[in-house]
Amino acid sequence: MASSNRYRALQWNAGSGGLPANETTFARLLQQQGYTTGLIGKWHQGVNCESFDDHCHHPLNHGFDYFYGMPFTLLNDCQENKPPELDVALRAKLWLYSQIITLAVLTLAAGRLTGLVSIRWKIIACFTLAGCLFFISWYSSYGFVQRWNCILMRNHDITEQPMRLERTAPLMLKEAVSFIKRNRHGPFLLFVSFLHVHTPLFTTVKFLGKSRHGLYGDNIEEMDWMVGKILDSLDRESLKNRTFTYFASDHGGHLEAQDGPAQMGGWNGIYKGGKGMGGWEGGIRVPGVFRWPSVLPGGTVINEPTSLMDIFPTVVHLAGGILPQDRTCVSSPPKPNFLLILADDLGIGDVGCYGNDTISYGFTKYWNCILMRNHDITEQPMNLEKMTSNMLKEAVSFIERNKHRPFLLFFSLLHVHTPLITTKEFLGRSRHGLYGDNVEEMDWMVGRLLDVIDKEGLKNTTFIYFASDHGGSVEAHRGNVRLGGWNGIYKGGKGMGGWEGGIRVPGIVRWPGVLPAGIVISEPTSIMDIFPTVVQLAGGIVPQDRVIDGRTLLPLLQGAVQHSEHEFMFHYCGAVLHAVRWHHKESGTIWKAHYVTPVFQPEDSGACFERGICPCFGDGVTHHDPPLLFDLSQDPSEANPLSVDTEPLFDSVMRRIGKAVEEHRKTLTPVPQQLSPYNNVWKPWLQPCCGTFPFCWCDKETKKADGML
């Protein structure tokens, strides 16, 4: 709030001015994001508009769920035996007018009594009444300001009138600690607006004389102790790594604040001026201290210009909210770029794209194995030998073209899908055969993309995520050579519904300066989590008309929480639920129940070699009742199914998982089957063709890929 007159702040609790109802506070935006919001301390943004209890300007009307503190601000008037501070000029005028009117009344009365002045007594009485009103206003401004302005409130109720300054600091601290303790299990915003170090610098007895810098220093010592107690409370409740803490001041030191020769307003160092002086540095430069262990590096000093206004967009951004769109926000955090890299699943795929001379496979090569740029076909069939160069050059070009604005680049690799086409530069590079060579080439491509990001100065502003869509395809082989990679200790692979080998994939994130490096997170996450994560970072809102199964990864990546938001994960094969994972956060146990499993061929092979890929239903699967239950925290290979005899918690675990399945199925709604037999039938009129159908052929990519390798 600002003014064009001499009043720079509200003068009375009973004034009708204050923060307008149409203003959007960061507390309101966080409240909409599910945060519990609290304000402890000074408000000074008004209380009422038209009646004593409409509370139109009150904190609870501006996004705060809880308020305890002064609706006004601390003044000398709030302490006994202190010179007045509130509107000193007005008080001087009231006293002057009272004296002038009193002198005029006495003069007129004397003149009337002596007959020197002809005036009616009624007029003299009116002057006398006016003088009394001025005098009462002057007198009451001393005695009643303390009762009218210096009050404490809890929500809408007054708890002390006038407030007792000797116990205000302990009460404020107790309320702040209590708020943290009450809300430790959910996200919260706590705004502690100190009455320190505003005059009259009221300091409790145990801190008087603690500092070598007089009463002002003592008051700072007490404030420092209070901040320490609040931080101790966060640490005690295990909220240290989950809480973004910011400390600052609203102004520089108040140079005019004095008590005789004693300076009461602090010191602004080498900087000229102080509070209330507009542009001089002494009134602008204030401390700004952050704490967020495991997310923000400790001990860092930043000398760049920032502002208290930056807190609004920063807090809203971290909470996943959106800034108001009906006004210009002076400061807002830049939106990051996104580079999402997805390796193709090591899987079996369509071998028709390589090395077949029969008519049916030959036409498949021309009809399915094509390259497009936007809506145009550029290669039909695609030249696999130049595929790597083409893809990489396009990705690099995209980054270079869009380096001056936020971008999303989704690089969906054809590696390491069979037929494992690998350029000659990488053939024989690996000790693990053709599959290893293909992985080597993919790794080189990812490295080139990261080099471009770094070269263009985008390293610290780009969120990079690398993953794969499936685990290895166990059935993929050529003769005795495996082409589908290795899933380690985990059973099964791609296309097998619930077995870990098809589910567990790498997930690697890079964002220097924002996310800590070298951290390994063993919590269950999903590729579905990328949707809400990217949307949140970009300042958007996920669709509200459906259930979003993904969860934002930011709290987990930043260390704000220790556990994934996924309590249950449902593993499907096609449209059939095969398995359910339950992460019991209290015990750390990860249970997994298999309702359906594929029938391996041969039986102990761990794969469906005879079929080529495991079916999701029919005679190629086994239904389990009761389901197969595994404790993945003890048996990640899923080698030893549990039973009532071997696991005391078997029945209770199965009941809980069964209930979760029921709740999950209630969220499902029918959708058109895009993979129905009709939709999967080849339709000539839908065939993309570069040329005259059915003789589709073109090559517009020649020379474009040269020089990339």
C-alpha cells in the first residue's frame, strides 16, 4: 500500500483502510495448493471496513488459516513512560488548537463580563465545547492509544487489550512452535512477522544487558534467540530438509529513532540514509538469509540484487501454484527448459524395418519405417545407417534455435530397440556384443546433447530426465546371441505385466544449481510422474477433470520429503491388472501381490520364448487366488512367494491391497479402445506416402546428416 499524502502507514486499528479484498496474497495461493497457512506477529494491513466486526482486511480474509499477533504495529505508545510516536504532528496541532480556543474563550468571556464585547453566551459556549473536544482528543491520544491500537488477537478474537509487552515475545514464540507442531504432517506456510527490532525495543529481562551495543543490541539478541528456537522446533520435528526458511527485514535501520543521546534504530554501515528515505541504500539494503539443507548449498554468499517482492513468486512456484494472470508480477522465477530423453525399451519390435526381402516385409519397410518432419515425409523408407546422425542433428538444431526462450525437447530414442542398428564407428566398441555397441552409441548421443546444453549456457536452467519405457526384452535374440539386454537380479522383462524385470528402469535427473548431485533415491517412482513434474515447473495446472496417477517428483528430488507419494502402484499388462505394489512407509516394507503371471515357455526359462512375447490374458497366463505375495525389501528377485504359514501379516497385507484395488477401480472410466482389432487393421486410405501409392519412396535427408559423426 502507498499514499500520495504524508501518511505512509495506517494510524489506527479503527481506520477503514487496509489491504483490498481483491488483492491476491501468496498465502491465498498456497492455501489453494493444500497448505495450512499461519501468521504470527505483526499485520498492520487493516482490520475492518464498515463495521467493527466485518474483518474485511483481516489476515483470515487474505489466505491465512490462523492468526496470532498485533493487527497494528509496535509503537512507543504501547509502552508506559515513552514519548508519543503516533502522529506527533497531529497531537501538536490538537494541543495548539486547544490552547488557542481556550485563550479565545477566556478573552471573550472577560470581554462580555466587562461589557467590552457584545457577544451572546451561546456563541461562547460553542467555542468552549469545541475547545473541550480538541483538548479531549489531545489527552485521549496519550492514554487511549495503548488500549485502542496495542492489542493482541487470535484469529478474530481479542486476547489482550492493552497487550502486556513483557510477555509478548514468549507468547509469539510459543504460538509459532505450536503451529509447527500441529501441522508437521502436512505442508504449511508460517509467516513470523517480528515486532523486533521496532521501537520501543521492548526486551525481556533475561536479555537486558546481553549485548555490548545497548538496548538495540539486546533486542537483536532476543530476536536471534527466537529464530534459533523456531529452527530447533523444525529440526526436532524432522522438518529441517523439508522446510524452505527465509529471514529478512522490511527496511534498513531507523536513524531518527533516539532516546536522548542513545541511538535506538541500529546502524546501516557504510550506506547512506535509512528507513523511510526513498532511494538511499541505507534504507534499502537488508539481510536476506535462506536455509534449506540438502537443496540449497550452505555457506553461499550471493551479491546479486534481489527484493522482498521475489518471495511471492518463489514461494508460489515451489508450492506448485500459478501467479495471478490479471497483473504484472515485478519478479517471477524463470521457467526452466526441459530435455526429456527416453530410451526405447531394449525390446523386440518390428523386424520388418531391417533385412527382409519378402514382399510382405518389403512393403512393411516402405509403409512403416519412415521419417517425418512436422507433417512432411522426408525419408521413405528411412535410411537406418544415417538415422543416428539425422536424429542428433535435429535435436542439436532445436536447442540452438530455442536457446533464448523456454523449451521442451522430448528426445525419444530409437536405441536400444531391436534390430540394434549401430553406426560403424561404434561397432565392436563394447565387450557385450551388438547390444553393448548400441548402448555405447546411445550414451554418446546423450553426451552430445548435454555438451550442447552446456555450450549454450543452459546447464543451470535445463531440467534433464533420462529413462526407459520398459525393462529388457528377455525373448529378443538372434540365434544364441541375446539382443535384449539384461535385467540383473530381477525376474522377467518387457511385456510381462508385474515382474520386476520389466518394470525397473533407470531414472536419471540433472539440474545443476537446483537439484543436489550424486544422490541415489530408492523410492518407487513412475514415468507417469514426469507429467505433473514438468507441468508444475512450467507453472501450469494438471487437468482437474480426471484422476492423475503421477505425482510430482520435486519434493523427493529436492530432499523435502524422504518417501515417494506413491503408496500403491498398479502394474498392468494391456488392460489387465497383473500386480500391485504397496509401499508401507511406516515400516519401509515394499509388498507386491501378483494376481496374474505369464506362463513361461519353457517352464523355468523366465521368458515366453515359444510365443516371442508373453500374453496378458487367456491360456498363456495363470490367475492366482490368493495372489502371490512377495516382500521386495527382502526378496527383490521375487523368488520366494510368501504364505499364511511363512508371513504372519499375510492376511492383513492382502486385505489392505485388496481394498486399494477396489478404490483404484472406482477411478477408472471407459475410453475408446485405440488398439481394437479394427483400429489395428491396415487401411490403404490412411497410409502416409511420399510418391504414388503403393510405390512410396523419397529421400530428402541426403547430405543433412553429413558431418555429425
